[in-house]
Amino acid sequence: MAQISLGESRWRMVRRVLKKKKFCYDDARNMTRFDKAHFEWLIERGFFERVEESWYTVTDKGRESAELGFYEV
């Protein structure tokens, strides 16, 4: 399996909410113009999971990739 880097912005979003049980979009923001696109990318790829209408949680895949910023394809 190949390991691919999340990129610094996405990695920081995952790290920012890693210890929270539930979080909203604003908790993960880096305050850049690409935040919404990066957040949606993380949801689509399974790093974050929606639990309620505007609340999310970090998945096991997100926890694994948060350490070094890599994920397996």
C-alpha cells in the first residue's frame, strides 16, 4: 500500500479536532480560503464522519493519519 501525504492544511484540520468527541466545522478551521474544500475532502475520504446535522467526529482512519500526516491508498 502506498502512503500519501495529507498536506499541511488538511493535517492541521485533523489535529485540531483529534481529541474532541464531536466537533463542528468552525472547530476544525485554519482560517484560510480553502478550508471548506479541505473539510469536504476529509469527509469524502472518510477522515471525518457526520453524526448529526452540523456535527462530526474523527474516524479511525483520521486518527491513524493524524500522527504523521500520511494515509494509505
